[in-house]
Amino acid sequence: MLSSFQFVIHILLSILFVYKLNMGVSGAMIALSISSWFLMIGEFIYIFGGWCPDSWKGFTVAAFKDLVPIIKLSISSGKSFLGAMDLWYYAVLILLAGYMPNTECPGGE
């Protein structure tokens, strides 16, 4: 229910910022940020509002039971993420170099 509300808010804000206010990609990013804040505030109200007492009962030791395997998985996926970012770095660098004025190839004749 909450994610459906966020989706509707996002669509309406996207239409407003992108098409009505002609903000383009910046407007889409603003709409995404605002709608994500609506989702976060809605979840906070749901958890701590008090009318759903079984939603959260506080921290327990059981929450930290499987923390070590998750940390190991995070470290291993972080290494692969950094490897992918290295490839993306070079691709973006080459793309941006094409937009520089008066570029010269140092080894070409």
C-alpha cells in the first residue's frame, strides 16, 4: 500500500517537474528524491506510530545472529563492485574526452 502511494506521488511529481516546469533530468531527480522521502517518512510513521504494536518490538540479539556472513558477503560483493566501477570509470573518461574542444591524439599523425 505504501509503495503504491509512493509510485503515484512519483508519477505526479515527475509530470509536474519534467513536463510542466520544464526541468528535464533535474526535475526527474528531484521527483525521485521527494517521493523517496515520502516513502521513508511513511515507513517511519508505520513503525513508530503506535497503532500497529506488533510492527516493531525493539532491538534483540536475534537481529545480529547472522551478521558475520552478511559482512563477508558485503565485502566480496564490494570488491566486484569496485572492479566494475573501474571499467565504468574508463568508459566515462573516454566519453567525456570526446566532448573536450581541440583534442589531439598525442601518438597519431
